[in-house]
Amino acid sequence: MYRLLVVDDEMIIADGLYEVLSNLPQLELDVYKAYSGDEAVRLFDRTRFDIVLTDIRMPGLSGLELLDKIRERWPSCRVIFLTGHNEFSYIYSAFRYEGVSYLLKTEGYEKVIQMVEQAAMDIETELKAEALLQKAQEQLDATRELLQKDYVKGILNEQLGVQEIHQKQFDELAIPLRADRPVLIMLGRVNSFAGGLSYATKSRQLYRIRLIASQYLSARVLFVDTVTENMDPVWLIQPLPESGGADGWERVLTFIKGNLELIQSACRESLGEVLSFVLDDSAARWADVAERFSTLNMLMNYRIGQGCGMLLLDKQMIEQELQPPGDGLRSRPLLRNAKLSVLADQLEHGQRNEFRAILLECAAALADIDSMHYVPAQELYYSIGLVYLSYMNRWRLVETAATRIGLHKLMQPGEHESWQQAFDYLLHVGDMLFKLQSQEEERRAKDVITIIQKHVQDHLHDPDEISLVRLAELVYFNPSYLSRLFKQVTGQNLSEYISAARMAKAKRLLENPDIKIQDVAELVGYGTATNFTRSFRKATHMTPQEYRASIINR
């Protein structure tokens, strides 16, 4: 949809153009009108316009002065000047701008429509133009590092599925690693960050630390780095392409171990920072990176000494110490905190299939657990239950959910006979919440449409009150979004609904022979009887007089 403004101090011309351009089936136009340049400027300050059709000579702000105002606010707006035969020299200065054309006032409505259609085509062409794509590419390059680091964090936090870890994505984000080769993980921590340093100070120090690490590592390995939510630097490392095979990995490990002490010393001497490192002792498949990173993070928290810059190169001994004694039950959490966060996001954003996949994965992990007193399983159950409770509290769904399904078992895993039954229950609660979410979205959308329709019916006599911008302001939406939502919910365009409402009201009014045609025109929002007659004939194939006569003779 294109937003078009007609500007002319002669009301009959502005009204006529407004009516003609508002009823073009081949173009989806949201049309506005202004009777002065100053009124047009107020509209420019309120919303963006794609096309402006303006008289060049007007009292007050002239068309050329208006052009300057347009270019200040909406540089890509197309401007069509309405001119007289003697004004060509006057508009010469306007052509220093792109997107400006002119039209003789004597050329008629058909020529106006052609010019507007051409302006709309020019806008569409520009949107697809190579220059615009090049500009977008430059912006993408400027933000590539941020996108790269977010992507790597998504891998570490298991927010990305295995299917999203592939070479094409690596290449697009300029990640210098191979998706078909395993990767080594190294986690760092800056000891001083435990204090009260500002975010800006931490960011500057991390940038310097990454530069120092790159200086020592880049000669022999490829890597990409990022920073966790806790401001811990992380490196994902692979050998250079020519260093293949098991021997290549051994040499890489030896190289990194030897340089970590140098990196620690350089950071201590030049930055005054004490760093701790945990280095994985073997490369991991990309599918296992999140799990291995979780283990390294746990090991980093297993402090040995205070403030001395830990360097943990062989994690097996520590892992054994962290392993619980006796019964051999698995020690790792069944659902890491990062994935629990993903679960909450999926519930919030209505991603039902992805949400169910994680729950089914959890249920499968508990398939061989018979005891309902198994603590890791209880932790998992409570964690998911809290995700549900948090969601229901935020959206005030507790009472509604309680009437649909009993919630007394939500924080009582002992109420279930098995973990399979417990997770069937959690799946059932999740399905119910997604259904409530969908119903609530539909209800809210219908409520918005009801507000819009009532406002239109109550203000058919006032075109400004039923403009797309004004209607969007009523419900605090973007105009384009409101237009799409109205079409989605009702099956018809908003402009079609308004036209139909005008015609329906006009027919009712025409049934009363005491109401003049001019009065009917004003009551349904047409400025003149001529414009009303044109639109009425187009909709009904009869003039208002013919329609009234047909009612009387019925």
C-alpha cells in the first residue's frame, strides 16, 4: 500500500483528485488531502508519504517550498507538481531533486492516474534496485561481527539446533571454521570482573584481551570468539587446513597450552588483569559443543586457589571429583539452564512444535528412571513447572487454566505414577497453554477490528477520522500492520470496508426523500455531490437519483 497526499488550495480540485485516486482498483492507495502547504507539513510530521500530488502556486507555502519540507522529512517521497502553461520556468529549480515530475492541470484525470501509477512503479523499482541492495550489504558487513558472536552464543547455549549449524551459515557470517570438522573449546574468565566494574570498562578490557589472544594464537590455528552473558570470553578453535589428522589436533593442543601462559602473562603485564582458562582436552563435534561448554563452565566455577589465574588443561581429574559417589546415576543436569530459557521463549512466542520436541527429549532421557525420588528428574520437572507458572502469572491465565485442566499436579511430581506419566501431563498442560494463547491472540485481534469498525461507522461523515493513520493511532498500531491485520481477520481491505460502509449508509439515507443528495454526500464523507455521484454509480451502477427513484417505485 502506498500513502498519497493531494495538496491544493482550490478545494474543488483537491476533493476531486482525492475521490478519483481513492477509488483506483489497480492501485492500493491510502489517500489524504490538504488545502494548504502548512496543513501538508503537519501531515508530514505525523506520518510518511510515498507520493505527493501538489499545486505549485499556493498562498502561504508554495509547492517549491513544500518540496524542500518533503525532502527534509521523507527524501524518497515522489512529488508530482500540478502546473499551468506559464509555469515551466518557475518549476525549473525543482528538477535538482530526483523523484520530481510535473503535470499540466489541463491534462485531466486519466493523465493524473498514469502519473501516479508510474510513481508507484518507480518506488517499487527503487526498492529492488542494486544500489539499495548494496547499501543493505554494507550495513550487514558493519554488523557482521555482532551477528557472528550472537550465532556462536546460540551454539554454546543450545539455542540453535544441529540443522542450523552448517557451512553456508559459517560462510555468510565470515566464521573461519569448518562445520564438518570438530572444534576445541576454550573458556576464559577475568578475575577483576567479579568486582563492580562498569559494562563499558569490561567491554574495553575484553576487546584488548581478545587482541592479545589473537596475536598469540592466529599463527597456528583458526578460531572465532564471543563473550557470554557473564562477560566470560570463549574461543572455538580448529587447526589450520594443512594440519589435518590426529597429529594435527595433538600439535594444536600443545601449541595452545604453551601459549596460554604467555597470554596470561601479557594480560597481567599490559592490562593488569588476572585471567583464568579452562581448555577442553579433546575436540568436540558441533552437536556436542553446548554440552561440552556447559561442563567447562562448571569446571571454571570449581576454583583452586584465589586470584592466582587458574590454568586448567586436563579436566578429567576435576570431573571425577565432581562426579557423585555410589549409585552411578548421571550427574549432568537433564536440561541445562540455557535450554530451559529456550523452552520459556518458545512458549512465549507460540513455537509449539519446537517446545514439544524439547519436552519429548526430556521424557526420553528419563525413560529408564524408575524412582520418582530421582533428584535430577525432580529438578527438571520443577523447572518446567516454574516455566508454566511464570507464563500463566504474566498473562493472568491461572484461573482459566485451572478450569481446563487440574494444576494441583504441576508442582507435585509425586502425584504421578511414573516419569512417563509426569511428562505426558506436562505435554498436556503445554498444549493447553498454546491453545489458550492462540485463542487469546484471536480475541485481541477481533477486539481491535471491532473498535475500528465502530469508529468507521460513527465517523463516516469525517474523512480525517477514518484515515488509515488516524485509525492506527486509535489502537496504537503501525498503519501498515493495521491494514494487514484487518485484511487477515475480515478477509477484505480496510478501504473496501470503508467504501462499503459509506454506500450502505448512503442507501439508507436515500430512502428518505426529504434528505437532499448534497446532504447525503456530506453525511457519508464526500465533499461534493459530484464526487458522491461518481463513487455511488461505480458501486451500484446507478446514480443516487436513480437509486432513490427505484426505491420509491418498488
